[in-house]
Amino acid sequence: MEMGMVRKVFVATSLVDMYAKCGNTENARGVFDGMPEKDIVTWGAMIQGYALNGLPREAMDLFLQMQRENVKPDCYTVVGVLSACTRLGALELGEWASGLVDRNEFLCNPWSGMQ
């Protein structure tokens, strides 16, 4: 990615995160959908935004879309997915999702809350 595009992705991802943390998932999704380039941080911000705002189905649908686009999840994204699985009571799906990330990265990362 060019430096200009990296900056645009960074700013747009910040907007997705801000809107989601303020409970406005509709605006967050609007920014997300309007982004021509997305990185794993962008996907994770939107997935976690849905999960944190009580929209676990939307979080899982977006995660599955991310998988179809061959984007590898990081530990932050998996935390959002696990939260969504918890709300849905989807134990098997949660176990599958947790297997998609390197266990050492996940267990050693303070943001995952799994130390």
C-alpha cells in the first residue's frame, strides 16, 4: 500500500472504531463499507464494534465475510468473535474461531485478556 493509502486506512479505521465505541454501528458500517482498502485492524474494529454493541450475528456475519476474503484474523479480531459466540451460545463456533490464531500470540497478548 502507498503511504497515502495507509494514512487513509488509519483515519477511516479510527472513525469506524470511534463510531462503534459510541454505539453508532450504522455509521461505523457506512465508513467500513466505503473503504476501498481494509486491513485486519479495520475488520477487527468493526467486528468488535458489533460484538460490544449487542449485535453478535452481525459480528459473526462480518467475520465470515472476512474469512471468504482470505483475511487472516489476529488476536483482537478473535476476541470480538469469541464475545459474539458467547452471546449467541455458539460454543463450537467459538472453539473453531479460537483455533484460527496462533495460540502463543493470543495467550501472551495483554489485550486478549487471557494471560
